[in-house]
Amino acid sequence: MHRRRSTTLFLGTLTTLVAWLLPAVAAHAASTVRTFEDDKVGAVPAGCAAPAGAVGAVVSDVRAHHGKHSLRVTDQAKTVGLRCTATAQHGADLTLAVYPAQVANGFTYTLLGHIDGVSAERPVFQLGITARGALRWYDGNGWTQLTAAGTLAVKAWTTLRVQVPRSREVAYLYADDRYLGEAGPLGVREVTDITGFQVTGNGGDDVFVDDVTMGDVNGAPPTRAQAFTISESSTIDSSITQLQMPNTAVNVTVRGQPQTLVSYPAHIDTSDTAGNRLAVTTDNGATWADAQRRNPLPEAPSYGLTKLRNGDVLAVDYHTYMTPGSGNRSAEVPTAISHDNGQTWTRRAGVMTTPQAMRPGVSDRPGQALGGFVLVHSVIESPDGALLQSGYGYYQNDTKYRQIVLRSTDGGVNWTLLATVAYDPHLSTEPRYEGFCEGAVQRTADGDLLIVMRTGSYQQMYASRSRDGGRSWSTPRPLMAGSGSIPVTGIYPTLTRLTSGALVLWIGRPGQSLLVSRDGTGTSWTTPQTVDYRNSGNGNFVPLDDHHLLAFGDRGPNWASPPPLTYRVWSRLVTVHF
């Protein structure tokens, strides 16, 4: 199973990058402006050259933002771009006026620089505008839409701005001095400097660029109302070997002292490896201590933790293991139960039964097949005391993931399939479409069960509802945010209802973000607010009280390119403002 990974409007997908670095600028010098007025029409601007494998953009007198000249990026047959050199700097403030005369496949503007441990210059912040006029950003693996369609129009000059503070962890994005949103860097390693800028079009585009300014970061970050305040991170654990994807946590009280336990895998992200660690904090994440002696399932690839209403703590293994001789309709479910807030545990081996044969897979147990479904997230307690568990995987003939809900009436030992929430192998032709999976379930303020599901990396997330305790589910609908016009994309959602009634949703990839449904129904959501950018996308959070959350993430997975120099799992205290 995986964990991995309007027609008049402006701009679209860019798949090939070429570089345009501005003339040398001292790291703290005043910004310089390139107007192209002194450059010869039809020529590559002085001091610049076409990048390898591309045609150089040339100066034009067809139109200009000011004066008579501009750079024309027209690529009816080949990728067109330009490359110039600059002095490295710690932050950056870039502005450029753009006029998209014709847009077929898009326009992208990118900051270049270096990352920790890599000597070659490379893209470090990459932004783009879609053909429908929406702003988006690229994290090295996929594009994510940041604004609604119609943000920018075609056949008009717009001044774009990218403001990168000296931390180089985020880029603030503007159009005509209007703040639009923020984006993160490419990849999981730290950006060490910024050395320039690039623009490109890619097939059928005709875009004019003028009045380019680049210098050190100028001004304070934008002022904006946000639902959450995010603290600096605290290290839970670090290693030169794999530590990643902290996917479960629980609050307990031991001898009158509140504690939070968090578990995270200590193996590569494949189904045939396993092993995890457990850590504890007694000061809301400021400091962490090893708690491996309290680990309920240390040999598991991962597991979900739940504090039940009776005070017990339940741990459910992520993996299930096919029962020999069952016709693939039964699989072992390893669990553990604690009656003393996670100090000691009793291990159990129950079974999961399904009405159809499941597809076996490769597991971490030599000679034993993986069950057809893996189990994710905390359990939900029904009013009658039954437990509901989210799972996803395959029946024998499934071609995409199937999202299911299991039910237990014996405290989480044995499980039967209650319902298929969603299965649709034909929902999307996008190559990254995987099917419905990783569903996070929570009860809403109006009594429904809401599930939010992944459909693939950088793919649209979907939501479904049950009004009969999980026995039947509505047709999944795309999850939208903001005014309802921003698609919510990502992986491994975590869904929690606060005692105030508000629903909080955590999503990952790109980065990790929080959204809130203030009325607790999950019918409308705030625009995603990023908690952290450089990570695998797998994480979670627990509420400490109605005003504080404790969020968890990593500093990148083993399959990142390049992977982290040091693997690190972190926590962040989040203050809630609603």
C-alpha cells in the first residue's frame, strides 16, 4: 500500500524549465531594473544566452509595458527562454510585468538557487499561472492550485511579484500589489541561496515580459487574517536513517500529568518493511523524550491510536495479514489495548472478514500475504458503543483503491466490513489517479459521519456523508475551499472535531496544511493554511484544547529527490483563532 507519494483568462501548464538570471546584483544592493530599451530588437538581450536545448527569447518592439521594447517569449514550435547570471543572495524580491498575448500551454516564472548539499544551481521556487487564470506552485513532484480561476486575464499587462524572506522557507505572491497567497520551495532540503530567475512558455504561447526587477527582499511579509498561528518546530527525533511520516498521536494523563504520545515509522516507505518509534511530551511539544518501552506495536509498519470514551487507549495495526485457507475473505488484525493511559499494553490478534475475496499483497511478514485492506487513522465510537475503522485496498478484481469502513462490537478485536464508501475506477483519466483511499472519518455538528478521502498525489480530494451510522454513504463530491472555487488536493487527511463544534482538517502534499469548517458541518472550508512546506506530506495533529493543536510532520521521506541529509520528525504548536 502507498503513502507516497474562463476561456479569456491567463496562462497554463509548463513542463520544461529554462533559465533567465538577471545581471549581477549584490546581496544587499538596491534592486536593478531591466527595461530592454538598450537591447537590439530581434536579439537575445546583451549578456544573456539561450539555455541548452532551447531557443533564446529575443527583444521585441511589438509592445512594451513602458517605453518601446520588451522581451518576447513566443514558442510556437520550440521551448523558448533566456539565461543570465547574478550574484547569490539570501532573500529575494522579484517583479516582472507580463502580457500574455496568446496562451495555449502556459507560462511559468521561477527563482533559481542552491539547496543544502547540492552544488549545481537549480529551481528553488517555481510558480505558474494556468490557462484559466489561476495561480499555482510546483514543489518538485506536482502542481497545486492556489487561487480561483480568473485571478489574471489575458491580453493585459499584469505585474507579478515574488517576495522571499531571508529564511527562504516561503514565497509570498502578488499581482498588481494584491497579495494572492504563498508557495513553498522545491523539494525537502533547505534552500541556501537565490541566484536568479527564469521565465518560459511551452508550445503555442506568446507572452511579453518587461520591467523586470530583482534584488534582496524588500518590505515586511503581507498582513492577512488567518485561522491559525504556527509556532517554530521542535525536534521529536532525528537520524541519518529513515524516520518519517508521524501518522498517529494521542493525549493521555499519567498520574495527573497530561502527556501526548506520537508514533512514527522508522523504515523505508514500502509494504515489506516495518518498525516504528514512540515519543512522549509533557510540555505541549516543547521537548520530547523516547517512549519506546511504552510502544504497543513496535514491530508494526505503523498504527493508529485512539483514546476511547471509557479511558482505554486502542492501537490498531496499519497492516492486516491474509488468513490461510480463508479464500482471502479473512485477515488477521493485530491490535493492543491499554487500561493505564499507554503505560502497559495487552496485545490481541483478531480478524477482519469481508463478503468478497480480497487481493493479497506483499507484507513485512515473510511467507504471509498482506490482507486486501490496510487500516488508517483513529477509530470512531458509535452511540451504541461499536467502533468504526477506516480502511482502503482491493477486492480481488478491483483496479483502483476501494475505500471501506469496518465495524467492531468487541472493543476492536474483530472487524466486519460495514460498507464500501467509494469505488470508481473511471472517475479520472489522470495518471496519478489511484482511487478513493486514506479516508478520515469524523462526526459532524449535525450528527452525520463525514469522510474526506485521497484520490492520488496532487489530486482532488473528495468527501462523502453517512446519515445512518456508516451503513450507506452519499456519492463522493469534490472537496472545495475558500469561496468554494479552490479545489482541495492532497493526501492523508486527518479530521477532528473540537469541543467548540468546529471541524479541523489536516491535509498533506504539497507541504502540510490546515483548514477549518467553523460551523462543524464540513459543508464549507477556509482556504488551506500551510503549516510546513518541506516534508513528505504525511502527518497529523491532536487538539490540546479548543485554542491549541499539536501538529506533527517530517523533514522528508526516503523517496524524495534528493532525500534529506538528516531524517527528522517534528512537532509544532498551533494556536486557533476561531
